Amino acid sequence: MNSRKILYSKGKNDELYTPDYAVKPILKYIKKDWVVWCPFDTEDSEFVKQISKTNKVIFSHIENGQDFYTYEPNKHWDCIISNPPFTKKRQIFERALSFEKPIALLMSNTWLNDKYSKWVFKESNRNMELLMFDKRIKYVNPDGTVGNKITFSSSYYCSDILPNDIVIEELIV
């Protein structure tokens, strides 16, 4: 069994991969001098591949013994950008916001229905920003197949990255 699922959650769908077209909209908001930490990613991640074209990237993943809840890179980094597991999102956002650095985490929009999504930003004294899309992302399964029956839309939940609280981008598939 995948160790990420054991340590992060018992959810069945936590290991889904972000396609390149869903990473590209966030790229223009990353300052060129930032070192980006992708804490849920391997070198094969589209986040690592796309962001490293313009920025230095540090990536880490639970399968390499780098548990987000206890691990932090020992090199300088400026922001967190990734697609974390969708379960245990409260703890993930608490930890990400605790670093007091810019973040952009791709998350289901259904989380906006949870009072905690707003509370965690408020308690950390950080503004929530949303990078929303005109269509749903079709995530990639671990076996390489594309999920065609996506029942939810996703957005980047950000802080200190976007020029406005809500930005809507077109996903070009």
C-alpha cells in the first residue's frame, strides 16, 4: 500500500496527479526570484517540471521519507505550491500557513462549504485568495489514466500570491 495514503489519510483518491495545463495558470503569479517548495511532489510532478522552467524548485514527498507534517527543506525557500492530498486538508493548511510564507495549494472547491476553510486563514491572520478556473481539472490516476468523471471543481487556495482575492483563469487543455 502507498505510504502516503497511510500517513496522510485513509482516503482512496489522495494520489491523483495534476496535469500540466492545471499548473500553467499559477506560473505567472510566481515571482521570478522565488525558490518554490513543492512538498507533495516527486521529480516527475508537473509542478516540478513546469515551475523549474522559470524558478528554482525544491520538491519533497512522503515516499522519500519527507512527511510534510514534520519535514521542512534545510535550504532557503520562498513559497509553497502543490496539489496536496484532499483529505486532512485542515492540517495541511494549518501547517502551510504556519510558515508565514506565500502559498498556492490546489484543492477541491467543495472545501469552501466547510467553515474551517475560512477559519484557518483567519486564525493565521492571512487573506485567502482563490485562483479559479472556467472548467474542471481532469486529474491523472496513478496508472496514467485520466479521470473523466470528475464531480468537483478545483481552485488554488492562495495567500500572498495573487493580485486580487479572486482571479479566474481559463484552463487550456
